[in-house]
Amino acid sequence: MTAVKIETRAKPRVPGRDEAKAEEPMILIEDLTLHYGDKPALKGISMQVPKNRVTAFIGPSGCGKTTLLRCLNRMNDLVDGVRITGRILVAGRDVYHGSMDVTELRKRVGMVFQKSNPFPKSIYDNVAYGPRILGTRSRAALDQAVERSLGSAALWDEVKDRLHESALRLSGGQQQRLCIARALAVEPEVLLMDEPCSALDPIATAKIEELMDELKSRYTIVVVTHNMQQAARASDVTGFLLMGELVEFGETPKIFTTPGDRRTEDYITGRFG
Amino acid sequence: MSWNRLRRKVVSGAVVAFCAAAVVLALIPLGFILFFVIGHGLPALNAAFFTQMPKPVGEPGGGMANAIAGTLILIGLAAGIAVPIGIVSGIYVSEYRKTSLASAVRFSADILNGVPSIVIGLFAYTTAVLPFQRFSAIAGGLALGIMMIPLIVRMTEELLNLVPPTLRDGALALGATRARAVFTVILPAALPGILTGVLVALARIAGETAPLLFTAFNNRFWSTRLDQPIASLTVQVYTYAISPYDDWHRQAWAGATVLIGAILTFSLLARAMTRRLERMHRP
Amino acid sequence: MSTTGPLRRSSGEGRLFPFLTGAAAVLVPCLVAGIALVLWRESLLSIREFGFAFWRTSIWDPVAGQFGALPFIWGTLYSSLLALLLSAPVALGIAIFLSDLSPHALRQPLIFLTELLAAIPSIVYGLWGIFVLVPLVRRLEIATPAWLKGVPLFEGPPLGVGLLAASLVLAVMMVPFTASVAREILKAVPSAQREGAYALGATRWEAIRMALFYGRTGIIGAVMLGLGRALGETMAVTMLIGNNPRISLSLFAPQYTMAAVIANEFTEAADPLYLDALVEIGLVLFLITVAINALSRVLVWRVGRERTVRAGRPVPAAAV
């Protein structure tokens, strides 16, 4: 097995960190299979996504990583002809169970998309959207939520003087951070990120990776990325998917230096894209 | 579930229910109309309807043969005016789409589309009836043709734009001039769609009444002369509908049934042809 | 002819092609200008005779040579706006259903049925209106309780024909048209907008509301297009409205619209002033519908649609 030269950031040893591994996983996926009509897109996926860490899904185009991500907040419900078997438990509750209220699930499991999609409203109204539909009416409470979320997304200083300007005037990187702020405003437990940096320049990308590192102390983050270096840099745990199957799943440094499966190694060394 | 969440769910459910109800609400008059028109019209449709002329006022019987022929002649005239102008204009707008003339044409076509048909009738009256001091089929054809033009222009433009640029590039690369490329490659590719659209536009204007009221006027007798007033299905139905005679009412239903039948047939035909075209072009 | 961009002549391109096709194309704007000009010229007698008082006077008595067109403006606006009020919510509901809520299998058949509703000729609506709707409305009018009849909105003998019958038919005619344009607008809203809302925990309605917000100018444009069509509607209206040139608030009263009076009286008009007065009404009808269509076109196009918009008539089925 050749040593693979991919830089992984040296992580400071946090006392008690390894004990955290024995904690309840935030998300538990058991034998998840998904069909689009007749075609299987996910085959028998099982994994445990740990709490307060960054989990990355990597794999070539079409391997199912985005599909898997979208199962976690049931966004696949919006697609016609999707069939799902298996179980997904978020914080111990079965996501596909009849008693699960989808809107509540999506409040607890937030999502940021590949291309930022701010609403055609002001920056303030974008971030306040979530709290507003959840019933917050008081101006003071909304102001607080907006400031808090924009702060968490490292955008507050840049926009605090122009909160009522249209969100569409922001740059690409700022818009994406705005979308992150918008997702954080409803105080989720999990944040799903679908290739959040693919449309951004390296500087904006670096800012978002920094953000992910800050946010994980308060949220569980799952990120889909086609950029292996990003996964190696920014994640704690990585899952490699290939053609709908979860080939390998484990601590990021291990996956990238000593992968257990031949296919993982081939992907990481660039034998296929 | 919290009160807020419950409220939101109820509101969402109510809106969904309202939208479904709206669909049903719209379908009710459709069913109602079709049911009534066809219900009254079908029994009144007999051989006489299609072969005889209207009987004198008050006498029962007779038919709308002249009106049917008249409508066919009128839409033929309209097509003769609108199709050449419409297709050629459409070619210009598609080929030279960034010019100001093209924008002006697109804008005017949309405006013309929205002009009430009675106003177009006034225009046709002034230009084709007044100078000759008589109502005529030509005037009616002119009015209908003017109404058809914007439909044909826009449709031709859209269909020409849909032709894959690789076809044009191929023709030009072989040394064809722009004109040749358009007429020998691009237009033929779009032609089936254009013809389908022409059919649909014809069906649409065949149902028009207002612009014929003082252009083609009406004619109780059989006439295929273009310089004389001519009967049409729509005007005849109108005349009979507002008359006090039951028998004429019966015939009005029959005429309306023929109209709806023709339009339905055209729509279904056009839809089938469109679907066949889409399948042909799919890779 | 401009020589920028696509018109830059390469050696393979003649002058004839753009000239001939352009000549045909220029006919279209010329037609519009021509209609305006002709209407203007043919109504000069009336314009010179009455001036703006034409539109403030409410006596229309051709026999006595008195021509006041206010009743027609009133009837046109009243019937069209009432029809708009009735049809817009239904049309929007249909548009939302077809774009966001309908099960996949139902979508195409429902669209076809909506197009069918739009394809029914005005005369057929009128015919059905006379023999089916009017008796129904008359029964409704008879059934109105006495205390309600005192209200100006409901006073008058139960004739059946009148503003209510005409507005109802207009509303039915407007629905499929507004619905199809509104549906196009909703289709053009990027799905990322709805997804963004859903991902934040929005309910079905809340996500649809976001799409409606995104496309709001276009939807207003769609409603205006429907209004434009109603203003010019002739046959069904003249068969159901009673054709009485009086200004009345009552829904049950027979009234008159601009399009209806032209249709009814043009062939009877003998003297030039009468004719010109009717043409002047046509001219104003023309100007109003042009203004509304131009405005709504701007609104609908603002949503960034590349597709064409048929102002006034539903899209022919073949033009995909």
C-alpha cells in the first residue's frame, strides 16, 4: 500500500475526545436502499454519523453522495417515483416513520445547497425567514436571531450596515455564507452541506472551511464534496461512496493514508475521477 | 405539535384544498358547456344541416351548408394572407433576432394579438369594405388573416429557434448562403411544427364572430364569390341564437356542435403531431 | 438595416434575403400603426364634434343625435373588473395546482382540459349563456330576499340578462388564459427557491408562497393579460349583458360595453356621425387594450422568461 501524499491537518488532542466516540451517533443509517423508479441509486448503506464532527461524503460523480445527503432531511420526498427502504435515525428518531413531521425534521436538520439560493428579499428577511415561519414575531427577537446567525456564519461584520439591502447584491461567497446563516437561524442540530464551495473561488472556499471547523462544536456537520483535498482538510470522518454503495467509512486521516479498500485507494490516488 | 406548527399545517392544507377545488371549479363549466352544446346539437345534426341553405324567416328546416362552406373559404383566405407574411416575418425575427426591427416585430405581434377582434373588424371594414362599398368575403378573410399573423410569426420564430444550431452550421460549412441554409435546411426542419401550428391557428380563428359582423357580413344563399358577402358558421349561429324561433335555436346548437367538434379535432390532431415530432427529435 | 452582430455580411450572404424577409416583418408594426391611424381618421367627425365631453356624457341616443359614451366605459370596466375578481383566485389556484401540487399523471390531461376551455369560441359561450346561464341567473335574482333587493347592488327586475350574467361568463373565459400564463411564470421560478424554503422547514403552502413571491411581477402581468382579454370580449358579452346604455350599480341591471355597442349598432348606423362615434369607441378600446398588453408584457418578461408570451390569446398547442 503506497503512502498517499495528502495533507491532513494536525488536530489538537482534545482530552476526552476519544471518549466522545463512544457517544450516541447523531445520525444512524441502517441498510438504506433508494430507487429512482427501477434504478437503484443507493444500495444497502449503513453508517453512524458522529455528533459535533464534520463528516464528509466523497466519491465520483453519480455515486449517490448527494442522494444520500438528501435522504437525511427527506428532500428526496420532493422527487417523483422515489422508493426508500431501510432506516434513518436522527437523534434517535426514525426519520421516515409516520409520526415524523417533515417540517420539524427540516428545522432540526438544515441544508445548504451547491449553488447559493438566497430569496429575492433583503439580507435581514432572508435570515429572518426561518424564525418567522416558526412563529417569532417580535422585532427584538428577530433582530437577535439575525445577528446571532450572521455572526455564526462570519458574515455579520460585512453586512451589519446593509441588512436591508437585497441579498442578491452580495458576492457568491457572501451569498453562500448568507445561506448558512439562514439555515442556522432556525437552530438546527445538524447542518447538511451539498458541495457548498463548488461554485466559489479559493478564498471564499477557505472561509467556508474555516466556518465548518468553528461550527462543529455546536452542530453536527455532514458535507458532500467532490474535492478530496477539501475532505482531507476539513473533515473528521469520511465516507467513500461508489455506485450507490458505501465502500468505506472511517476517520479521515486513516481513509486518506491507509485506506482499507482497494477501490478507495484507487479513487484517492486519482486512478479514476 | 405546537400551536404554531398546527396552524401552519392547517393553512397549508387549506390552500392545497383550495387549489384542487379551483381546478374542479374550472372543469365544471367546461363539462356543463360541452354537455349542453353537444346534447342539444347532436340531435339537431342531420343530413339537411350539412347540405341545405337556410329557409326563409319563420320556416322550419333548412341547414347551414353555405355557412360551413363560407367558414372554410374565409379561413382559406386568412391563411393565404397570414401564412406567407407570418412565416417570412418569423424567419426574419429568428435570423436577425438582435436587430431593433426584430424587437419591434415581436412587440407589435404581441400587441396585435391583444387587439380586440371587433377592432380588427373595424379596421378591415375601413380598408376593404368602404372603398368598394360592399361587404365581401375578402374583407372577412382580411380581418381573420390579420388576427392570424401574430400567431404565425411568434410560432415560426420559436420553432426556427428550436432547430439545433448544428444543422445551420453544417449547411453554412458546406458553403450555403444564409438564405439557402434557411430555406433548404432550417425551415424544412421546423416545417412540421409550423404546419401543426397553422392548423391550430386556423381552428382558433374559425371560431371568431365579431370581426366578420361587418366585413363578410352574412349571406342566406349559397355563395362562393370572394367579392360578395358570405355566410359563416359563427355569424349564422349568432343570428339564429338571438332570434325568437325555436327551430333556429335548434340549428344554432347544431352549428355550435360542429364548431366545437372541429376545434376539438384540430386540437387533438395538433397535440398528436406535436408529440410525434418531439419523439422524432429526441436523441 | 443595422449592420451589427448577426447582420454582418459575409461573402456568402446576399442583400436580398434580409431585405425581403425584413419587408414582410415590417408589415407587423405597420399594421399596428395602421390600425391606430385608420381608427383615428375614421372617428375624426365624432372627435371634432364632441371632444372630451364624449366620454363624460351618459346619454346615448342615436335617434336624437346624442352620443355620450360614458355608459360603455362604465359597463366595460364594471363587467371586466368583476370578472377579474372572480377569475383571478381560481386561475391562480389552477396554476399553482398544475405547477406544484398535481400528481404527475394528472398534469398533462388537466393542461389539455384547460386549453380546451380556452379554445371554446366566444359565440359558443354566448349561446350557452343565453339558454343556460341566463335562466339560472334569473332564478337567482328571483330568489334574492326582499331586504337585499333594497341594496343598489341588487335592485331591479329579475331579467336574467345583465351585468352579473356577462361577468360570470367573462370570468369563465378569463380563467384558462390567466392560468396558463401564471403556470408558465411559476414553472420559470428556479426550483432552488422552493428547495431553499423546504429545507428550512417550510410547509407546502409556504414554499409555494416563496415561488409566488419570486414571480410576483409576472403573475400580476398574467392577471393583467386576462383583464385585457376581458375588456375586448364581444360576442358572449353582447348576448348576455342586455345591451342597455345606462349606468347602474346593480348586478341585475342590463348594461352595455364598448365592444358590445360596436358589434350591435355598427351595421345599423346610417349617418356619418353615428359611425364615427362608434369608431371612436373602437379607438379608445384599442388604446386601452394596447396599453394594458404592453404593460403586462413588460411585467411578464421581467421574470426572465425567454419564452414568448401571447398577449390576448392562449398559446397554440403546437408552439412548444
